[in-house]
Amino acid sequence: MADTSTKQTSDAVPVPLSLAGDLSLLYLFSSTLLSTMKLNKLLHLILSALVCENNGLFGRSMLFLYNQKTNTLQGMLGICRENTAGFHVVDSDPDNPLSGFWDLETDALTLQQQSPFCADVRGTRIDLSDGCQLVTRVVHDRKLCCLADLDCQGCDECDFVERFGISTCAAVPLVTRNNLIGIIIVDNPSGQQKITGEQLQVLQLFANQAGMAIENTRLYRNLEEAHAELSEARQRLVHGAHLAAIGEMAASISHELKTPLITIGGFAARLERTLPEDTPQRHYLETIINESHRLERLLGDILAFSRKPTICYQPCNLKAVVEECLADYRLTLDDRKITLETALPAGRWKLLGDAGQLKQVCINLLTNAQEAMPNGGRLRVGLAGIEEQGRPLMVLSIADTGGGIPEETMKKLLTPFFTTKRHGTGLGLAIVSRIVQNHGGILRVSNTAEGAEFKIVLPQAPTEVLEG
């Protein structure tokens, strides 16, 4: 870079900003900063205000955020005057120059993000260890700097200057509580007006307010996240207390309930065997037997859900577990005229888990699927291997043609004791979800063109763990 001095050139073309115009401009800017708490939109509004046609301050504006750990500046957003068509004043009173605020339409914001200039800025990183003039001076001194007649000499900053064809530009730090957030760089492309001292004053005032607004938005976002985490923690505590109360109740009455249920079911079964098949009394006894079994299952589900499960992690084969469940369900599916389609390829389907609990997952999902198709249909069961974020995963999918799950039901699907069935406990899917989570997996539910599909995503165990 040949010339490092701040220039106030006599041949600069002044921008006609009067004192009243300055005040009106600053009022609009401050009102705009208070109009949103969304950080992304706030950044677009800040940069757009510097380059929009009505203000006539600069031709381009760029935002770089400071990374203290790597001592670099990373480009985040770039806006040129041509991309501010959707930038306009809202709630303005013609009789009051100090009124209204700027806003940006969603489509215009998207166009700014997708512009080639913005993409170039986002792809730029400036290493401050190179000791270049403009950016390094701004970061070090925390003061606005304007340089003219820039020349490139092979460092990151100079590469940046050459890439964007910058001849004269200004950079201003965004500082809050003596902490550097980043910098804004503005310029007028070659052939346009020079940067004047009056423009630099406005830029400094803009930056002072922008830094505080960005920090406030960040603090507000942190507050929202903390509030959300607190709400989730409270819900977990309430849910845990609810389950604990259910567990105590279930444990205290399980013996009293189970003993008479077994007695009723056992004697009813013995009486059934003594009666001819065509007698009405036999039908009554079958009803007693079925209902006693249903109550036993209900009690078992409540106990299973209320207790903290004990998982015995051992190497197991997910494909073998699925095939065992399908073999148990084969007759039930045939009786209900449900066609079974499987895609269980050979391969490495090993994981560390509890085979008994994984079988419970399959049984619950298969039961839901066949109940969703009372008049028959198709049941598709498949296994597939995928990779997410570098982790090998296994996906067990179970899909039916039962018409799908209504949107309102989908929201409450995994809520304990929520059921749309006449004789359901509302615990089947809740138990499935908890078992899957305890195995480090995820339960995904979606509707297909014909019905519902449940996907169990489980981590594949490393070979060294299985062999060790």
C-alpha cells in the first residue's frame, strides 16, 4: 500500500447533508435499530442504511466479525447500493422529519444474502497477524480510519483490497463495553465520489449506535435461550415428579391388582375349556379373559414406564432382533390381510444395546402399524446405513398404509398417556422414544403418501468396541 494517510481532498464531491438532515438521518437510524431484535435482519438494516440511494453516503458496505482466538476477521455480509431496492421508510410523517424507521422486505433481504457481492464478502477472511495498514490499525486503535490510493503488496488484507477493486475506503470498529465485535468497511467503487469528512462523521455515529444495538440483540437472544432452557428444565421436573408419583402408586397397588387379575383370567380359561364352542357362556368367558389380559398389559406398561429402566449394554445384531419380531408377528399379519415387505440386507448391523428393549421397540411399532390397518394393507420394514456428521448410523424404518397421522395428533404423539385408541394406554410410543434415547438414538415420525413411517436412528458400534 503506497499511501497510508487519512486524506481530506479539496476536490472531493461533497454530499449535501445539512444539520437538520444529519439529525433526521440519525433519528431514522436509531429508530431502526430499535425496531427489531433479530440479529440477521439488524445487520442487513445497518449496512443498507449506509448505502441506500436516499442517503447517498457510500456505494458498498461490508461487515467483518472479529475472532479473538484466531485473530482474524471473517466476512459476514456485504451490501451494495444496487441491492437496496426493498429498503424503505415505515410510519413516516411528512410534517415531522424526526419520525418513522427503515425496514427491509423479506424478499429484498433474501436477495441481498444471495447476491454475488455478499457471497464474495462471506468468503473473505483477513488474518490480522500480517500487520496490514487499514484493518489492523482499526482493530488495534479502535478508531475510524480512512485510506486513499491503496496499493496491494501480497498480504491477506491487500488480497482483499485487490479482489474488491478498492481504491479509497473507510473502516470503523464496532465496539461495545470496550470489546471489539467487528468492523464495517465502506467504499465507493472506482469512478464514483470521494469519501468526505462529513460522511466519516456520520459513519462514526452510525457505528457507535450499531455496536450497542448488536450487543443488545445478542444479549436478548441469550436471554431467550436461557428462558427456553429454564422452561424445558421446569417441564422435565414436573414430568419427572408426575412419573415418580405414578411409579409409587403403581408399585403400591401392583401386587393387589396383579394377583386377582391372574386368578380371574386363570379360572375363566379353565371354565372356557369345559364349555362347548357354540355356547353363549363361552363367548362371555372369552371376553373376561381378553379384558383381564388387557388390564395386565396396562399395568405392565405403567410399571415399565414409571420405573427407571436398567439397560444391559451388550453387542447385539439389530437385524436379528427385527427378524425375530417379524417371525412372531407373521400369523397376526396374515390374519389381518397385511402384506409384509422387507428390505433387510446383509451387512454389519451391530450395536451396543439391550436386545430385549430393542425388541420391545419393534413390537410396539409393529403393533401400532397393524392396528392402523384394520382392513389390511402393506407393512414395509427396512434397514439402511447412513452417515451424519461423520458418524455411521443405522436406520430401522417401519411404514404402514393406514392413512397417516393427523397433524394435531402428531404434536402429542410421544406424550405419555395420550392415545386416540379406545383401549390404548398411551404409553407405547412414549416407551419407544425413551428406549431409543437411552440407546443414543433418535425417533423420527413422518407421514408418507399412504400412511405413517417411523424411523429409529441408532449409532453403529465401532468395530474395536465390539471386538474388545
